[in-house]
Amino acid sequence: MSIRVLVVDDQSLVRAGFRTILDSEDGIEVVGEAADGAAAVAQVSALAPDVVCMDVQMPGMDGLEATRRITADATSATAVLVLTTFNREDYLFEALEAGASGFLLKNSSPEQLIEAVQVVARGDALLSPDVTRRVIEAVGRRSSRTDAAAAAARPSTLAASAAPTAPARPAAPPAPPVPDSGRRAEPLPDAGEHGANGARGPEFEPPELATLTEREREVLELLAEGISNAEIAQRMWVGEATVKTHVSKVLMKLGLRDRVHAVVYAYEHGIVRPSA
């Protein structure tokens, strides 16, 4: 069956270009067009396309709000691929939070557009490597700001020493001597919030992470690299169908919409650390 696509853009020439590219590919059919977000929502309801190629900046209802409304409909299986000329981080995160399954710049090649539509239609999510890198960097910056804010909120040692002290209590009578067993007590490691080795301890991880098997956790770490199911299958020496099963279970257990949000989740929760 053909992949049914709705093209949404306020410029008729852009819509015509996308239609020409997509209709030239066997297995893809453009079933409709819309010039603004409100019309896109109505067309999705009427045509039930598999994929919407959605522009962001449009008069009236923009593409982000239209995406929210389309993905909020639990009865709809339509996936949204956001297309924009603006390589802006705020658009990227708003599109992901709105429920988009992919994000592609309009200066991408026709082959990349066709592949993106096919990927999203399969139920996968698409982030190009450069977009994945920007997600990782942005999440790293957010984490750094959060850590800095938390550190600033803690009372400093100097302030604590300057605080008034309570009156000293009378000294307790000395305890009876304990026979020396000859063994020396080992000092306890200063685990702190991130454990003895600097990594976040299990007690600080979200509880849903504990529901993942070792294999599923490995899949999550590989998803965070932004690689495809085929590449994950090669890394793990398993079939692609097995990887798809693992990915589905990871998303279900963590309550995530798709693999794009799994990338964000992995970095936000310290499962994989952004490289310096």
C-alpha cells in the first residue's frame, strides 16, 4: 500500500515542489495539501494520511500548534514530519514536545525527504545526525544550568560557619573502653549524590528505569546515539525484528512516544553523558 502524505505549507510553490518529489517515488502518494495549521488539522480528520509534512511558520495556526492537535488525537495514527527553513533550537524542541516524529530542514535533498517520509511512516522517528548532536548538546547545557542552580541553592560552608551556634551541651561521661580487636575500620567512601565513582547512583534514577532488562537498557543507550535499528542490530549481533521488539518495550516501559524522545530521555537522566 502507498504511504499517504499530506503536504502543509503556506507557499504554493513549496507545496508543489514537495508534491512533485514525493509523487515521483513509487509507494508514496500525496493525498492533499493545506496552507495553514487549521486546514491541516481538518485535512487530517478528513483524509487520514499516514504522514503530514508540516511547515512551522504559517499564518493563523502555526505548524507547532497543528502538530499538537494532530498528535493529541488518540484515534489518529498520523505521524508528523516537521519541515522548516529555520535551523533553530527552539523550533526543534517545540516540535518534539508537540509530538512530531521527525524534524528535517527544507534544504535537505529530495532523497532525504523521501527517506524521512518512509521512516516516519514505518512508525520510527527521524532525527538527522546533526539534529541529534544538537539535541544532545542542548540537553547537556540544560543539565549544566540545573546543576549550577542546585549548587547555588545549597548553603555554603562559609555561611554555615558564620551562623550562630547553639549553646554547648554538657559533655557526656566517657564510654567504657572497648577491647582492641586488632582490625582497623575502613573509612566509608564519600558517595554523595552521584555515588563513589561520580556516576549517578541507582537510588537517584527514575523508578521506571528499573523495569528495563539489561538488554533493553543497552538498546536505550544505543538509541541515544541516534543510530538506526539496522545499526543497533549489527552492534548487538541480533536481527532487526528483535531490535524493534526491544525498542517497543523500552518506549512502553518508559512512557515515551518514540525514539526521538528516547534520545532526550537518555541524556536528561544521565544514562549517557554528552561528550565534552
